[in-house]
Amino acid sequence: MAAEEILDAAILQLRAKSLETFGIIKDLSKQDAHEGHADKVANAALRLAQLEGGLITLQQYQSVLLEYAKTPIVEEEPPEEVPPEDHVITPEQSPTLRRSLEK
């Protein structure tokens, strides 16, 4: 699937979920108040805000993402492992080594 189709599908999915959530809020606003009713409305409003934020963001960056999708993927070669240098610890460098050699 092409990048444009994927982004369009994601935008349509966010739009559909936003409309569904808005419909839920409309239905909740018609109902008589009961315990937890305000929580349901508030949770649906938060979900709607999150969906709309995602929708707006994706629409804003769609052209940038499509341009980025056109750039070829360049795989980097892993860096060559450099063998560790032999490092000799002398008694002058290590008091522990010096004490163990004095025994």
C-alpha cells in the first residue's frame, strides 16, 4: 500500500471515530441526568479532543510525510569492531596489585 493511501486511511479513520464520539456526546446530552452522567460526557469530550488533535496533526504533516516516504532507505553498515588494545596495569598504577605482589 502506498504511503498516500495509508495516510488517507488514517485520516479517514480518525475522522470517523471523531464523528462517532461526537454522536455519543449528542446522545448523552439528550439523556436525563443520572449518577456518572457528567463523567461519561467529560470522557467522551476528552476522547473527541484527542481524536481531533490527531486528525489535525496528521493533516498538517501529511505533505511532509509523503515527501519523506519518497526518499530511499539507506541502510548503514555497522561500524567495524575495533579490537580492544592490550592494557597492562602496573604496580605503580594499582595499589591493590602492588600490595598483592608484596606478599
